[in-house]
Amino acid sequence: SPQLPDGQVLPLPSVILGELGKDPQNPTVCFYGHVDVQPAKKEDGWNTDPYTLTEINGVHLFIRNLYGRGATDNKGPVLAWINAVKTFRALKLAMPVNFKFVIEGMEEAGSLGLEKLLEEENQSFFSDVDYIVISDNLWLSNKKPALTYGSRGNACFFVEVK
């Protein structure tokens, strides 16, 4: 837990771990997202209250223009995965994967406490995870999302010494 300059210790917010499906024939995909945001004030250039999700210019087919702090980083992508699961269930379709979710509230502060949780849950909650999807991303334009295929701080390589 973080300690303030006056010595006060603040409790960390809980990390949400969720799972749906345990079919051994399906791969297990773990989706990571965060729901905390950087601070914002209306006078920073927002046309609406940054903490009230606001629809502007109505609905056109399936496209909605939603504005609010965290709509793309990262509340929107978290809700997209949850809505994907909801859609599969509403259509009574078999899920192609087992879902696991990790949703945290400290990413903007360096994910305080997450590493410890990952270590504690490595042999239990995460033991059957085959793939991890990090949906903390951006759109390059109104019609072109970015695709993350690597993360900073990760390195994989093999070295053979003879």
C-alpha cells in the first residue's frame, strides 16, 4: 500500500479477477484492462464533464460517439470484452474460449500491487491461461484501431552457449 508524505498508508483498490467457462477443449484467454484514469478538468479542453459519459451527434447504425474520461483508455475496451461475452450468451452461442478477466484500478500509478497478486495467483487463477490479451490501447484514427503485438518491458529470446 502506498504511503503519503505525512505517513498515512492508503489501501490499494481491489483487483477484479473473473472467469467464465472451464471447457478443457477450449483455450483459456485472460483479458487485462484497467478502469482508473488520469485526472481531467473541463477547463482542460473538454466540451462536457469529463467524468460523465456523454453521447454527442446521436446514434448512426452501430456507431456511437461517446465522450468521457477513460472511454478509450481503458474503460471502453474493458466494456467491449464484457459486452462480447454478453452477446455470445444472448445469442446462445458456445463460447470459443474460456474467459478470464483481470481488471485493476492502479494502472495509471504503475499498477501498484498487481505484481504481488500475479505472483500469489500464478499457480491457481493463472495456472491454465494459454493467452493474454491487453486491451489497453488507442485508435490511430476514427476507423483504424491500433493492434498491440508486444509490450514495453517484455523481452523474449533464447541463447545457446556451446
